[in-house]
Amino acid sequence: MIDPAHPPTGASTRRGPLREGERVQLTDPRGRMHTITLTAGAEFHTHRGKFLHDELIGRPDGTTIVNTAMIEYLVVRPLLTDFVLSMPRGAAVVYPKDAGQIVQMADVFPGAVVIEAGVGSGALSMSLLRAVGDAGQVHSFERREDFADVARGNVETFFGGPHPAWTVRVGDLVETLPTTDVLADRAVLDMLAPWECLDVVADHLAPGGVLICYVATATQLSRVAEAMRAAGRWTEPEAWESMVRGWHLEGLAVRPQHRMIGHTGFLITSRRLADGYTPPLRKRRPAPGAYPVDGEGAGEGAEVEVVEGTEYGDRPISDRKVRRAAREAARGAQASAGTDELPGR
């Protein structure tokens, strides 16, 4: 039974009238969207009129407002999907279609203990925190302090303050996780080289626990699958990707939209075997040519110049972009908490 006096973290920000410091989503008659943070005395301007934020504060969710040019806007609280796609970001976010797959296919349940690496801009962290609830634990590891700052600001903005189930540690997973006493039910790796972390994750994942990795390229996908097989501590991996195609609905003009969300990343999942057990022998033989023969491959003496940080298809992110995202995320957290200072960590 939920105590009305102590609702789950973030629940109070999803109900009731619109409040100062909240983010709201405006949609105009042409379907264009704007996300604003309600601020007393502020105005929302476009080239086609304006209105005061004060006119929205205190109104119910799902209302409309007309500006000075008689343009009508639909006003709603952003869903988690909307928030993720409009929030400040340093690193690329895990798209909602993939976050939903991760929560479902990894069977992240209320009260679960989850290891997450890396945090990025906090998009996946929010979905994991929603799934485990206040009684669970999400232990997030991020190598970059500036990315962690962006993620903290975004998470605190969305939930209206720090989430009690979330712990963020800055450092390399392989070096930092062994210094903790975390024993997790689930592990989610969103990083360039997850195969380097399989052993340490296995040491901190309960038998039968689910590991799911999010990788961007087929090269990464192949390498992590082979590393899982070679380790002997994981069940046979399964991999997939998802694509989302919207549909245009206008009377009898019902057709697929011209644009769709195609490839964003691959998901590969496996389960931790109990100590002392090995996976059953595979009955299906690999296809001819599935594995390279020693000495074959690139031409003799061939050299490929690789830009640092792009070995597996990752694009370098400028420090300036991350600093800007961190400032915007911090301002959002301040406004959401209704204070002049960031909430305590």
C-alpha cells in the first residue's frame, strides 16, 4: 500500500496542477514542439506572438493556451520519452526504443539491484530507476566526471530531486566495481569495449543474473559475443536490434511515415552461469568462413590510422558541448527542486 504522504520518488511531479520550475511541452497547430521551464514572470516568445508563463502555472496538465497572435498551443507535461529527447546531453543518449527493450528483456524488476556502465547523459538511468523503484538500487559507473554531472542534473530535473536508489561512481568499471560490495541481479553495459568488463561483472552478478550490452557496430557485437563464449561463465548470447516506423493518420490517408527511427544500436544479452558450471556444448556448427584463419585478413603490411576514441565507431565529443550540457542540466535540477542551489548529492 502506497503512503499518500510519501509517494514514490518522482510521482508527485507527474500529477496535479502545473508548477513553477516544471518543464512543459508546447505543441502548435503544425505539430512543432517546444519545451520550456515554467518561471514566474517569464514569457514564451516566437515570431508569431507570446504569452506569460504565469498563465500556465496552476493550470491542469493537458490544457491549451492562446498567445497574443491567437495561436493555440497544447500544454502537457513531457513523458519520459519526450524529456530524454529534449534534455541537455553530453554523450549520445540511449533512445527510448532501446531503453524499453533493455528494461523488458533484462527483466528489471521492482527492488532489483542493477549495475550500469556508462551513464552518458542519464537517459537509461532514468528508465532503470523507474523500473527498480525506491526499494531497488542502480549503481552507475562513469569514467568522465563531466558526463556524470550532466546525468545527475538531468535525473534530478526529471525526478524533482536526487533519487534514493541511485549511486553514481566516477571511474573505470574494471577498477572501481571490485572496491564495492555490490551483488547485482542485472547488469547493463553501454560502452565501447564491454568485453573487457565481462570477468569483473561476472564476479558481481548473481547466478542466473542477466547481462545486456548496448553496442553501436557489428564489429563490437561480434567481439563481445565471442568473448562471452570464450569466458565459459555465460549462456549462449542472443542479439537483436529494433526499428520503429510511425504511421501517418489523416482520414483515409493512412500510410507509413517517410522517416523512421532505424538503426541506433545492437543489444546482446546473456545470463550468468553458477560457479563450477559451464555452458552446454553448441550443437550447431559455425558456417564456413565464420571465423578467420590465422594469417588471413588485411593485406601484408597494411596499416590503418585510427583516431583516438573512434576505434569502435564512437564519435569524439567536444569538451565545450559537455560543459554547456552540464550547465543546462544543473539549471534544470535547480528549477525542478525550487532552490537556488543544487540538491545534495
